[in-house]
Amino acid sequence: MMTRTPSALIETDASSGDRRPCVRHTVSDIRLVLVGRPGVGKSSTGNAILGRLAFSPGGPSSGTSSCCWQSEWVFGHQVTVAETPGLSETSDDAVKRDISTCVNMLRPHAVLLVTRVGSSTVENLATMRQVEEFFGMDVSRYTRILYTYANSAAPDIERQRRATGPELLFKVGYRYHVLNNNPDHWDGQQVYDLVQAVARMVMAKGGEVYSIRSTV
């Protein structure tokens, strides 16, 4: 179980030897929103990204209608991760309002569509359609697919890409990542690659953030 930020996330300031997070990047602030169906593991995914036990199982993904976020220094970036209620065909207006309020308050740089390795194409497309319904059609410009798994062995990501199908990947500009969200198999390289990819996207967009223009 992760109870603190791994030492890999803390950089040493060479000028002072101080073991505090020090920013060495053009983009220092990164804000992410996790979306997905109930029970896909958004809490454990948020914990893996932040490197600590920031979200508890039984949070928004279990069916409550509240959004919450946590922040941590991650590889030189101040990363804020928001966990949203699970999306389903029965999501009501209260859930939509909560997600809209959360997104407009946080003003995220990227939306991570969390899905388990091995999930069906039909399910993933249905979830993306709900994300577009809640967030707006232009949300795909900010969306990245995050394939998660909990085994010690890495999945066959090329096989997963083929299983996902071209429609969803095309919709999000072929932006995708793989993340082991099991705290016993934490992979710092995966987190680093994700954070750096989002940082590059933020720079390419000139720091542009996402907001929902209208709420329910």
C-alpha cells in the first residue's frame, strides 16, 4: 500500500542539496480529470499518478455523486487529479451538474478516459459518447485514453489497440497510455511518460485549459 510519495518523485536541488520538489520544467502545473464507468479503478489510478494514497476505494467511482481532487509534486510538476462520479447510462442530472461544476472549477489541461485492459470496444465507445454529452463535443481534443491493469506482467498494448478499434483512437487523436494501478506494482516510468506527454500537450496548446460552456 502506498502511504507516501515515492522518493522517485522528489528531486534534489543541486544548488542547496535540499530534498524538496523543485520545478525544472516550463510547465509546472498540470491538472487532470479522471472519467470512466463505475468500478474501472479511477481511485487507484489517481493514487498511482500521485504516488500516494490520495483517494480511497468507495469514492465517486462507487456511485456517489461528488467530485474530489488531490494534488502532489510529481516529477517536478504540481499535478492535480480530480476523480469524478462513474458514468453510466443511468447517470442523472445531479451527476452531470457535479461533473460540470468540478471541471469548471478545476479547469483541467487533460481529460483521462480510464478503461481496463481487455474492456470491450462497445463499452469504451459508449463511455466516450457520455463524456462528449457531459463535457461537449470538443472534449476529444483534450482526452487521452488510459489503459489500466493490476497484474505484474505488462499487457500486450498492440493487441489492446486493435481491440479498441480505430473509431475511438481516431476520436482522441491516438493519444493513449498504459498504467499499472496496483500499488504493489507501481511503475514510475509509466507515470513519468504520462505526465511528460500531458506537459508537452499543455505547451503545444499554449497552456489552454478545458471548461464546460453550459451546465445542466
